[in-house]
Amino acid sequence: MSFYNVIEKYRNFDFSKFWDNVKDQDIKFSMNKSKLTEEDFLILLSPKSDLYLEDMARKANELTNQYFGKTILLYTPLYIANYCVNKCAYCGYNIENNIIRKKLNIEEIESEAKEISEKGFKHILLLTGESPKDTPVEYIGDAVKVLKKYFSSVSIEVFPMKEEEYRYLIKLGVDGITVYQEVYDEEIYSRVHLKGPKRNYKFRLDAPEEGCRAGIRSINIGALLGLNHWRKELFFVALHGLYLQKKYGNIDVSFSLPRIRPHAGIFEEVYPVDDKDLVQGIIALRIMFPNCGINISTREEESFRNNLIPLGITKMSAGVSTAVGGHTLNKESRGESQFEINDSRSELEVKTAIRNKGYEPIFKDWINELLSEEI
């Protein structure tokens, strides 16, 4: 069975009618359960739950401290190529956008890795555009070999792959895979993915499961908030997480909730997602998934990221450049960014902000480190 079959069950579900019928006692009951159902999560996403955000935030804070302690894991992304064969309406890498394209060679990747590692990072997220022709699995594998010399954890956010391709990269040291469905509504998905292999909704939907079968340790999923009503999308993100947890009990599932940011090209069909909406989504996810990681990226501005720390966040990026070669190459030699970031602070500035909130920034995930040594 595919997760697509789970989505099909809700094809004609009337979300508005459900939320209109939510009562105060429903919210209080769902919020205080030790194990939530799909219906409980829908209740916490309801517009009426806005009235209970303070109580929900307290519960989210308690659960996060219980399962993760007062720590925030730091990482940084490394963009090694921005070639892409897809035409996605919301993305700066769109094949038809006139941007500066760049693919790092192995020497440039090593320079970037060395520069980043000297800042203390142990976790790296390797990113490319989606072009198997320009950045084939073998090229990504060669990059991973270099990165493993400098980082204890290497995650990838590249094009969706089949099980055997993920298995090849896992053998080289990849321990995390990020695949965003972008938008779970199939009709909207078809409208915003205009050309290229990314138009294949089901193939992308099944990619996290391909990684699970290949033996990956952690899967990070999410939707690009703004492409559809955020409450509906977040519900399907949670369903996807539940599906993966139940089917692959040994996999760590984590979530990211990126919002659309300015980029090359124009996309105006955006469903608004304000700060309060995002806060509700984060704390609802934390109450639903007390032991899952939740990541917040530099798409969000610095003061807002700081304020999210006590509400369920466990992982933050720092010292970020979304340009290809952005850590070592001069501006003229870099590949263009995928989107504009909102928080350009260095890793030292982010560490200070985390400590000012009463939390401890960490560069190493000790549990995963121990598991790596055992394997």
C-alpha cells in the first residue's frame, strides 16, 4: 500500500464542516491526551483552537523539554548545484528562469566543507536542483565521500530516487533524507509543476518510503506552506508522518514547515500563512508527535525564529548561504540562490540567541553518533 491510498480516503472530506463543529471541550480533550488520533490533530488545527494557543504552547514546551531537553541542534545547508529540469511555478531554480547556474567540482565541495566544519558544524545538509543529468547519483555520491571526512552526519535534499539509489548513498554515509511533497493537494500539485519529472505526483509521494526501504536512519518531510490552505496541507503532512512511523518503526521522522519566500520568477497564487498560523501548526505537530524533530529554517526572520525556540523547535540552520559555493566563492563565481533568506546571522550569533532563550545549542547528535559507532 502507498501513502496515496491514505490520501484517497480524504479526497471528499469536508474540512470546513468538521472545523465548524469543533467545540471547546473537544480542544481541551484532544490537547491533553497522551496519544492523539488523526481526528485529534484536526481539532488542534481548527480555527477555534486559536483561543487555546497559550495552553497548547505550554503543552508543546513541556513535551519538547521532556523528550529533547532544552537543546537545539544546529546545522547548515551546502548547495553544490542549481541545475534543474523542472518548471515549478514557485521556485527560483525553474528551468525557464534566467539565473546563473553553477555546479561545484570536487575541489570546490571540499573547500566549502572545510570552511563550514571549521565553524563547528557536525551536521550538513547537501542540496542540489533536480537534474539527474547534471547532478547524477554518482556525483552526489562523490560529494558525500568528501563531506564524510568533515561531518558526522550528512543529509541530502536532492531529486527523489529509487530504493537502490538511496541504498548506494546510504552505504557512502548518508543518514538523512529530506523530501518535501511541496503540496499534497493533487490538483494544485499539477498546476504548479508545469514541466519535468517533478510533475509525477505519486513518484515524489513515494520517495520517502523508498528511502525507508533502503535503510535510511531519518526522514524529513513537509509541505511548502502557501501553495494551499495551510491547515489542510499540515494535516496531510502529519498523516504522512504517521504512515511512515507505523510502517517503518525504526525510522526517525522529522518535519519542516517552510513558507514561500521571494525568488527569481513570479508566483502570485499564494494562500496566506501568517506568523500565528505557523505557530499553531508547530505546536499542534509537537503535541501530536512529542518525540519527532521539528526544523525551522532561515526562510523565517531572526526574531520570529528566536521566539519559536520554546514552542517545539529542535533543529535550526545557522550561518546559511543558499547560493551555490556561497561559503567560499566570490559573488561573481557563485550560482544563484534558490530563494531569499530572512535570517543571515552567523552560527555564533544564532548560538548566542539560543542561549539567551535558556537553551543550549549543540552541533552533535549524540544518539545518532552512538548508533553510527555500533553499526
